[in-house]
Amino acid sequence: MPRKYTMSDKAREARRKGGMAAGRSLDAYITRIVDRAPELTDEHIARLRKVLRPVSGGSAE
């Protein structure tokens, strides 16, 4: 006989929503792009270069 699930519906819903938010974070998107880098086309790379240009006053300075 399978074990009965012991978490409340409210707790399961909160966990589900938190997981969705983590999967849609900026860090999660960047990780997916980096992991799939070999699949990038020249057009993809050109689009990424536009947003990754050095910006004066950024946090890297």
C-alpha cells in the first residue's frame, strides 16, 4: 500500500509556486543558455552580443 502524502494542500501549493519562480529567475535562464551554448546560431550570438555590450557605470567597474 502506498504511503499517504502528509503535506497539507497549502504547503504543497506554496512549494509549487516557489519552484516555478526559481525556474523563471534570470539566473535560471542564463544557466539554460550557457548549458545549451553549442546549439547557438550566429543569429542567437548576435542578439546576445547586443545586450552584453559593456555599459559605463555598470557593476563591473
